[in-house]
Amino acid sequence: MAEEPGPEPGSGTFSNAVNGGKTVEECEDMIQRSLRTPMVKFLLEHLQKSGCVVGDKFIKAVNCDKQIAGGYVRGEGIMVCSNHMNFQDDVNQVVTHELIHAFDDCRAKNLDWANCAHHACSEIRAGHLSGDCHYKRELLRGFLKMRGHEQDCVRRRVMKSVMANPYCSEAAAKDAMEAVWDICYNDTQPFDRAP
């Protein structure tokens, strides 16, 4: 989980990478390729339509100490942890997931990352809309359940992320996730329906 300076935590994606990943330079090239994918282009367009400025350095590659793949920090943008990236698909996935957090932060002017329910809602949306929980990704993670895998995966990943928030205990994270699940899982903006 990326942490913002000051009291508010940001939102992060956890890493499953092995083999030391890529250099920052290699990852920057992968980010540039990611910017040309239809999903990332769509999300960037909708961020700008929502009135949020996305500059050239909004998405950057960095080396990360924690076992995370990337994160979003209000006022700073998106970081992709180059040392935890192995494939172009990894980078595309992190950028997509974090752009959904950035979109949520942009459209909800009062989003408070220290509020467990707000954080859980954005994680539910990012997990559901980014493809994080596609059955092929789940199989690669060792989760073999075919029916209902997507919601189980989103729940598991939301809990991991929200529990990493210093303001949210395990019980608070679970209560927050359950309280906002239906409304946030069914909120597919900026998509017409879940991709």
C-alpha cells in the first residue's frame, strides 16, 4: 500500500511478482506501452472529462520496498513498482487498477482514504472493474474455484488492501466492505457495465 505524506493513506495493489522484476527504465517503457491499451486510454479520457489533470508524470515507475505492485497517492499520481513487475500484462493491470482509484478520488471530492468504507468501496470497484479477478489470473494465483470466483477474489483482495490501511483493523475492514459491497460492486462508472 502506498502511503501519502500526512495522515491519509493511499491505495495500493499487492504484488505476486518473483525474480526481482524490471528496472525502473524497463518499467517506464512498459508504462508507455500500457498507455496505448484501450482500457487505459478510456480511463485516462474519463479522468480528464471529470476535470482531473493528468500530467506526463502522473504514472511513474519506482522501486518499492513493500510487497506491492503499485499504488495511487492523491496529489502525486500512480506508482508502478518496477522491481515487482515481470510482464507487460502485470503493468497494464496495475495501471488499470490504480486509474480506477484515481477516477474515484476525482469524482468523489470528499473521498477520505482514512475512512475504511471509502477505501473499501474504491477497492471493490477497482477489483471488479480492472480485471484483477479474471479467472485466468485466479488460476495463476492457485485459486481453482470456477463458480463465484470473481466476487470471492474481489473480497479477498479488498480485505488485504483495507487491512493494510493503518486506520482499519481487520474487523473494521470486514464491516466496511460488507456495508458498501452492493452499492460499490454495482457502481461501474465510468463504464456502462463491468468490462
